[in-house]
Amino acid sequence: MHLDFRNINTLWSSIIVETLSRLGLTTAVICPGSRSTPLTVAFVSHPNIETIPILDERSAAFFALGIAKRTHLPVALICTSGTAGANFYPAVIEGKESQVPLIIFTADRPPELRNCHAGQTIDQVKLYGNYCNWYTELALPSLEIQLLSYLRQTIIAAWDHALVPYQGIVHLNCPFREPLAPIIEPNIANLFTDVNFDKFFLNIYKGNKEILRTDYLDTYLNHWVSNQKGIIIAGVFNSNNPSLYCNQIFRLSTLLNYPVLAEALCPFRNYAQGFPNLINTYDILLRNHELADKLVPDVVIQIGEFPTSKQLREWLTYHHIEHWVIDSRPDSLDPLHNNTHYIRANIHHLNMEYKEKYRPIKIDLSYLNQWKEVNKNINRNIKANLEKNEDLIEAKLPFLLSKNLPEKTNIFIANSMPVRYAEFFWMPSKRQFIPYFNRGANGIEGTLSTALGVAYQANSSVLVTGDLALLHDTNGWLIRQHFKGHLTIILVNNNGGGIFEMLPIAKEESFFESYFATPQHIDFAQLCSTYNIEHILIKNWTQLKKLLNSLPSIGIRVLEVQTDRKRDALWLQNNLTKLSFVDDTDES
């Protein structure tokens, strides 16, 4: 037990930290500041909690987000009063939308110093609005045992709210009067000579707070199995057990004989292991309107959030198909606004026992086989096209990575074009890569810091990002001196926002470059040198494959791939639909 009796604030803060440690907290990210001094001292002094100092609050919040994404456990995030906490806001939004557990402590002035223009004071009450699972303002620190008990129970409640009924953000606003430093106030320890603090912390439960239940699919399976033209969409999903997640979808697909359209950002494409019902080319396939019309299903079962693919959205919107969503959140997860049925359960917990007597005597596999045959042929087209193409085009990058990264690599894929190229060209394998992403709000801010958080004390990791997303967060590199682990950053430098080249606004030449593409003309070798980050300019794909053949175990490096965004956009325009055409006479 680690309590600090030097003054009221140190005792109060050390009870917060001791309670969190007993609940299972292992990591705290701390930003510098004066009003948060009692919290900083308490976290840094605790031997069972690792503390990481980060200067920039926005970077700190995304770094904490990355750690929590990988561990699925709350990370504490601490800042001083005033605008410091406002810089956490983008990560708070992402954490809410993608269900990532963070417990945020914003230090604050006491009530008598608010609303009177005291320095570094803003209204921090419910600073993050509706983006929190839970918010509370703590009482001012007190030595009364009843209030210390209140504090302990409030921290336990905060931990629980970060995890159940679904993971997310908790915000505790923490007012402190001076002294903020651990100045000794005599005789405080003597006030507690009769208090048994071992008993005070005795019944804190450390363990799984997830709501565990077994949901039976029997009723739904009876309905689905009678529809032999159905598809399963394995959507955007950050699973804490990717193997179980994939096995559950495998079982469901096998029971129903439905193809699985697997988003590049769910683990399924990387745990394929010869699973024959996997469809990875659906976005390209649906660009062939003749094929798309032939493959219209009667039933759609969506697991997790809807995929990135605009092509898939438009196809399903047009045909008004019966739509089911399996997800534990109470949110609406159907942006198509179909007549959607929800099964509010985690795919991990679904019991797929099925009474075979309900299965039709004759099972028609022709619909499933159509999907599989077309998918095989489009994969063949992709392979033939990209293997022979030696140009440094962005389309080849996910194709190459999916075939060459070491097994079990953590791969963080940035928003805008990298995630879309992955959707098109990330090939199925059994390499068990774990994909990470910020697809809750789909922003580019915090990309580098989140990836560094994912990579922190983890398997060697890779970030794929464009130049603008990286430039938006270069302060993330300030963590370098405290970073443990390895991150390879594959920088696609096309000097601007490649995604805008795909939009109609690209035709407005008079202002497109300045206001949409926004090229920054940065020498990334010089920028990396400023932060003491290794930089390598990639000249060809052979060089890149050699550098990925075995990833380093420590450090941060940038592998810069310079591309031409206009050429890349033209390549997609000329090839995506072509790749969808298959020879029906081909029996291979």
C-alpha cells in the first residue's frame, strides 16, 4: 500500500492512485502543469504504475488511446487546469466513437477561484459533453474518513464506467487548493492512527468487468438458414481476442453457407487459414454491375461497424435488403437506415448451437459458390496486375505488406487513402496481423501518436500513413526519449491530400491545390533529423521488402515512399473496374 500523508492533497491523490492500481491500472500518461501536481506526484510515486510524461496534450491523449486500443484496459490521462484539457478533445471523441477506455483527470481551481478571471481557469464542468460514458467532479480534498471512502468508491465507479456496459471515456474533474507541492503538513498521519487502511482497500475487485453472458442465436438461425442467399459482413472491429472473433464468424458462415465480406480493418483477412468462404474483393467486384445484380442477397448480417467501402453502401442502399446487426452497443450502426434488426450482443459470446432438424433437406450452394469463384478470379487479376507493376504506386503498398510483413505484426492504417487502398488490395493470409485504426471519427489528427501508443511495449509495429496525416501530428515524436518498442512508419508522400483527387472538386483547378490538396513541400529527411528519427528514402519495392523482412525490436524509423497522387488517382480510375471483369470460361 502506497499512501502519502504529507498533506491533504497528497493523501487524497494517493488514495485515487492506490485504488486504480488495485483495480488493474498499469499505465498513466501525464502532461506537465502546476494544478495537477498532487496527481502527478501520486502517479509517479506508485511502484506498480508506469508513468509516461508527454509535453503536448493532444499527442498525449492519442498516445494513451493507442495503448488502450491494444490492451483493452483503461489508461489514466492527467493534465493541469485551463485549456490543457481541451486539447484532449479530439482523442476523447475518437475514444467514444471507437469504444476505447480512458480515465481522464483534469485538475481544476477550487470553486472560489472560478468565474473571477483567476489565471488558467476555464469552465471544465462536463468539458467533453456527451462523449463520456461518465463524468463527475470530485469533492475538494478532505481528511474526513467518510469523504475518503466516497473518493475510493467514486474511483471504483469510474473504472467500471470505462469498461461496462461498453468501453469508453470517463472524465473526473479534480479541484485542488494549495499547497500543490508535497509540502509536509505536520500531524496528518497521526489523524489516522486508528484507521485500518488495509481493510479500507480490502474488497476492491480486480478482474474482468465485462458483462459476460451467453446469447443463443437459435431463433435467428432458424430464420437465416431458410434464406440461402445471404451474406455476412465482417465490419470494422477492434477485437481483444481476434482468434475467437474469427472462429465465431467462421462457425456462423459454415452454419449458414453464407460468404463473409471481410473489411480490411477487421482481423478476418489475416486469420484466413484457408477459409473458403472469405470474400476480400467485394468493393472491386461490385463495380461490375452485371455481377453485382446477380449477387444481390436476401439477408445481410453485419458484425461490428459498416465497412469503409462506399461501393458496398450504395449497392445495399439501392436494393433495400433485410439487414441484421450484431453488436453489443446501444448505438445505431446502420448508416444506410434500412429496416434494421439488432442483436445487442458481442460476437465473442454468441452460442451458435443449432438444431439441425430446422435445416432444409436440400442445401443449395450455388449462391455461395458464385461469390467464391468470382472472388478467386478477381484476386488472380489483382495479383497479375500488381506483381508485374514495378512503379511506386500506392495501390501496390497494401498488396505488398499483406504478403511480406512478419507474422503477428501490429499494423496501424491511417485514414483517407491508406484505409481505402487497404480495402481494395489487402490480401488474405494466415499471418495473424492485428489491424489498428482510428475509424471512430475517421479524422487524421493523432495518427502518429496513436500508432506509437499501439507500438509501446508491444510487438514490432508498422504505421501506414500519408504525408498530411503525419504532419498533423509530428509532436508525437517528442515521446522518442521515453518510447519502448519499435514502430516503422511507412510514409506515402504524395505532397498533399490524395483522397481529394478522387472527388469532383479536383476539377476546379484554380483553387484545388491550395485549398484541398494543400501540398506542404516538406523535406521529411530534414524533419526526421530534427526529432532524431531514422529516415530512409525507398527507391523500389525490393528495397522496401528487405527492410520489412524482419522488423527491428527498438526505435522509430520512417520509410518514405514518394508517389504521384494524380497518377495514383488515374491508376485507380483506369483499373478498379477492369479488375472486376472475369472470364466465366476460366476453370482454374
